Amino acid sequence: MSPEPCRGDIWYVNFSGGSRDRAPIGTEMGAAYARPCLIVSEDAFRKRGRVTVVLLTTHSGPKEDTLSRWSASINARQHPSGHYFDVIKQDPDPRCQWHKSIVDCGQLWTVVSTDGRDSNIQWGRGQARLSSELALVNIETGIQVVLGGNVLAADLGERILRFQDGDVLEADLPGLPNQRCLVVSSTGVDFLRENILRRDSRPIGRSDPGPWSLGQITVVPLFDFEGFPQVDDEGIAPVTVGGAVTVAVCQEIYTIDWRARGARGPTGSVSLKDMTSVRRALWRYLDLPG
């Protein structure tokens, strides 16, 4: 195991906020604040002190039916291919039951990974690592479904979602209130997330009785091009919004409940050509094939 979080590692991540954020982060699914997560961002970007993770969740009938389109299983049983899709534990912590989990590739979150009081990574808890490259390939496939832009919903003759792939909106991201951001998740995936009713818990910011729509979209923040520090050209993409050039920071990925985070808009959209550039930057940052 590496002494610091690396791609393919599983670490516990604290999503309850902390000194950086007063509001919880990453709790859109009503999950516990501390969750085991798989790191999926390229190690070369670790110098920023941040990593992007996907969440691990337990097996259940509804989850397996819903998440099967963009998830992967971690299971200690042997796969028919002869490979084992399990993990190697670093310590025998009985709480770390990661050998039987679903990796929800739709729950992408960027978190602070430095060893200090601002870190979202729980450095003192057990960690693990995927035991085979094939398991990581399986997860990469799920991420490409979520971010690829090629999974579409049926054309119903009208706009089927309030926010769709390529839209620009404003929302409260972790540590970034009223942040302008760009939708990068596939419309078909978001259509399923919008129409999934969850009755087990209440989303943050919602006091009305259920059932509620999952209502999730995956976004990256947008910043003004002028004065933006060009430190990681491989992980950013210039895009034009309303005639002005802005920067899509593809090293910051969040899957948000747009209702709970006070989303406003759409305030604009990005061309297909610019979205291609955005996806190239995402692919580099997440070290995806292609």
C-alpha cells in the first residue's frame, strides 16, 4: 500500500464537512458521513492535494437494479474469467467489509487528500486496494457511461430534464457558494437518476414528506479565463459561454442534488466542440482509455 492515497486505493472519506465547509458534502444519497471510497483520479494530479473518488455502497435488490447501468461489484468470489474482483486489506479492521460492495461510479466527488485537519481522507482508518487491474477496468467502464455523453434518453419532443449535458448553471458546491458550473453527465444517466424515487431517507435541504426524486447531475466548476492560474493544463478546458471564454476545471468533479443545492438556470450552454474538449480533459484527469 502507498503511504498516501493513490488511484485504485480504497480509503474512508469524511463527507461531513469540517473546517473547510460548514455544510455537509457528498451526502446527496442520505448516506453516512464517513464512507469507504475508491480513488479514480490520475496520481499525477495528486500534487494539488485533492483526489476524486467514487463511493462504495452495500448490496441490495433496489440498488443492484438501479445502479447496474453504471456500477461495478467488488466481490471476493471468483469471476468466471478467473480473476478475483476483491480487495486486499491493509489491516484486519472488522469495520472494513469492502469485499462485498457496489462501486457506484455515478457518485463522483473531489475531496481534500492532504494529511491534516482540512483533509476529507481519514488517514487513521483502515485502507485497501483493488486486487486486479481487471476490476479497475470494470469501474472505468462505469465512469465512461456516466461522463461519456453518449447515453441518451428517449426524445419525448420536449426538454426532458431541467439540466442536461452541456448546460451551465449556478449551484452551491462544497466551499464554493453560488458557483457557476457545467453539467458533464450523460443525459440518459441523469434521466434515470431524476426518475428514481428513493423512500428510505430525506435529501439534505428537503423538509417535505417523500417520495423524492434522486435528482442528481454531475458537474465541474467554471471560472473566468482571465487571471486563471495555468498550472495544470492537462486537467482544464477553455469553453465559451455567452460569448466569453471561461475555464472548465475538470479536476473538480461533483455529483449534486441540484434541488438541495439551490441550482439556478440553465444560464447558458456549451457547444458540442467545447464539450469534446471538456471530455478530453476529464479523460486525462481520470486516466480513462481513449
